[in-house]
Amino acid sequence: MQGKWRGVDPVIFYKEEAFVGKIKEFYGIKESFLFEGHLITRNSDMNHVKRIYYVSKSVKDVLHLNFLAGQQLKIASVGLKMFERQTSKDGASAPRIFRLSFEGLSLMLPHITKQILYAFTADVKHLLQYKSIKFGDFMDAEFENKTLSKAQADPSTIAIGCWRGKSNISVMVTTLDYQELLERMSIGVEEEKDSSLPKTEPSTTKADEIVEVVEDEVKGDTEQP
């Protein structure tokens, strides 16, 4: 469906409760995080939605008024990209259709209670440098079998969206995001070296990592951004 403005995709409120419910269950998203009325898409065909965006209450109210007024506003871009469609060779049998996007991860992190693993800083840097690491190459030998735990987000938290395959983990971020994250981690390491405060054991320094757990291997099975 073409929006009122030629060449501009329509803004549609995403109300597919079944899919939203699967997303909330998979990531253990708290009820305190408001979804209803805050999710939008730019595709009127709900079977082919590629991205779901999140909008604040004030933006939601403006969009609602715009609908009532006959879509007088020409909206080229709106919302924070929160979820992206994840396809695999298993199709409908996959655990969920949408995965968290890197852009929306920082907003969602405090509200997630599932699909979370903590990795050593060195391992996270290796992930960003090589983009994919086999489980056996992690510093923590038990990393593959770690129990999923609750996120403990704070301003220093570095969260990374990943895809877990049968034998490895791959990072799901763009090239620009790779560079930004590596720079952030390098700055953090330098600040720790220069600090005059008592230092903690290096092996306990951790960066938070969000891992999306599925059964498929990464390469060849998914369409990455």
C-alpha cells in the first residue's frame, strides 16, 4: 500500500500480538516495558515486515493525530529500530522471527531477563575483531554451557547482539558499529590502566554481551544486515 505521499512508505502501527508475545517470551521482556501502541512499521503487509520501530508516547500521540487528520504530515523517518526480521533455512520452525537490533539494544537491555551471557573483555574484543569465534576459543571453557542470566545494565555496559550457532558465535552489527565498539573498549582499557585506584584482577573484568540463542549455524543460514 502506498502512503498518501508519493515515494514515502506509510507509517503503520504494528499490532501483531502473536509475534510480539513471542518476542517478549523469548527475551523475557518485563511487563514494565510498554509495547502496546509504541511499535510501528513502514510496510502495510504484515507478512513481509522487515523492521519494527519503537516510538515514545509523545511521538505515538502525534502519529495517532496524524491518522485522524488524514495523514497530513509527510513522515520520511520515525522511531528507533528495535527489531529486525531473522530468516533461516528452518523457516517457520525457527524459535522466533524477529531479533533485537543493535540500535534498540541499549534501550531494551535493562528490561531483558533471558538470552544473556557475560563474556570476558578479551573475548568480546576478539568477537569484534574476527566477527565470529568458536566456543572452544573463548577464555571461559564453559562459555557454551553458561546459564542465561539477568542483565545488570549500567552506563559502562557494552552490549552486543550476537547469533549463536552450533559451534560458534557471530556478531550481528554493521561495520561502522564494529569500529565504534572497538574504540569504546580501547578507551575503557586505557582509562583502567591510568587509574590510580586499586586494580581488580584482570580475569574478572567483564563486558556484557547479549547472545541470541538458536540452533542454526550462522554462515549460510541467515540473512545478516
